[in-house]
Amino acid sequence: MSQLIIANWKSHLSQAQALAWLDEWAKKWQPAAEQTVVVAPPFSLVGALDWYAAHQSHFSAEQQAAFKLAVQDLSPFPAGAYTGAISIENLQGFAVKYALVGHSERRRYFHETNQEVANKVEQALAAGITPVVCVDRDYLTSQAATLSSKEWAKCVIAYEPLEAIGTGSRQPAAEVEPVVAEIKAQFGKVPVVYGGSVDADSAAEYAGVVDGLLVGGQSLKPDSFNGIVKNFRK
Ligand code: PGA
């Protein structure tokens, strides 16, 4: 089964810091078969990462093949008069393969609703971008109801229990397992990734339980992120 490990940089890192991260990453990271590493930088750094990843003087051919770019959010609207929003048209020309949508921080601080998340899913799918829909148990069912099963079949679902995000208090894999079953019952046989305070020491525990990980804090240093990527393989 293929694995997906996503680094969510949130609003961290300058351009210089991001390029230094990539330089270190290119030296350390040994891609494994069936494992895809995805980085979701802030919008302002998408161009720099896209350029970096496309050059074999930076990444080997093997690294290039296993590395994908994501955005952390997407406009719920098509291109138009929506100041400040990033539409799928704005992303054309960049090799963006995934879009996080409905992250709990977007729901909490930017008051995003299930319907807006559904509109973002529609936008992403129209552009051939795979939506990574972030959910917690409370709104699993209401979020599932916003789109058709045909649409959900093209998504990745990120299970992110609120109390585990950025708190250092992850949810043990044994508790994640039944929720993964619940998610598959709601959304169909979609890939499910877990996010919430995963670090290099805990990554292996989730390997047989979920199809991947969504990593925040521990993705900001190439060393700790590489530890997660390596240990999740086991
Ligand atoms: P965390 O963040 O790893 O820092 O808990 C995960 C996320 O918000 O996606």
C-alpha cells in the first residue's frame, strides 16, 4: 500500500529558510518505493519550491519522482474578483498535486464551514488536484454529507483530532484505528492519514493503521521530518 507523508509548514519559514530546508532535505532524504513525500508551504513559497524540485541539480531523479507539492488552502471560488484568495487558475503552471482543505485552524480562525470546504474540494478536483480533507470526529458525518461519493472517492481524508494538533499530545494509534474504520464507512475506501503531534519516535506506531501522516511542528526541521518518514516505513 502506498504511503503519503505530508509536511504542513503552516505560516512558518521565510524563502531563505525554505531553500535551506530543501538543501538539507536533498542531502538526507532517501526515497523508498511506495512512499510519497509532500510539502505544503505557505502560498508565497509555492513558486520557489516548484522551481527547486524541478531541477536535478537539486533533487535526484528518484527524489523528484517521490516529492510532491501541496497548498495549505484554496479559494472556494473560481478565478475572479476575490481579493486575497488563491484560485486554481493562480496555481496553473506549478506542479501542485494536493491541497489541504478544511484544516481545523482554517475552521477555527477563519470560520470555514463544511460547505466552503466542499466548494474547495470541487475547485481542486476541477484542476486535477487531490484534496486532503481534514476532519475531526465531530464533523465527520456533516462534512461527508456535502459532496457525492464519487467526489469523495478522489480525496484523501486527514483525521486530525483537535486536542492532538500542536499540543504534543498525540492520539495513540489504537484509538485512531476505529476512527479510520468510521471514516472509511462515511467516505468510502479513501486513503486516510493521521495528523496531530506525530514525531520520529511515534511515527512507526501508525504505520499499519493509516495510509500516511500529516505533520506540522516536526516537519519544520529536515532532520526530525526525515526521522518520521523513515520510521513510518517500518
Ligand atoms: P502538529 O500539526 O504535527 O504540529 O500537531 C499537525 C497539523 O496541524 O496538521
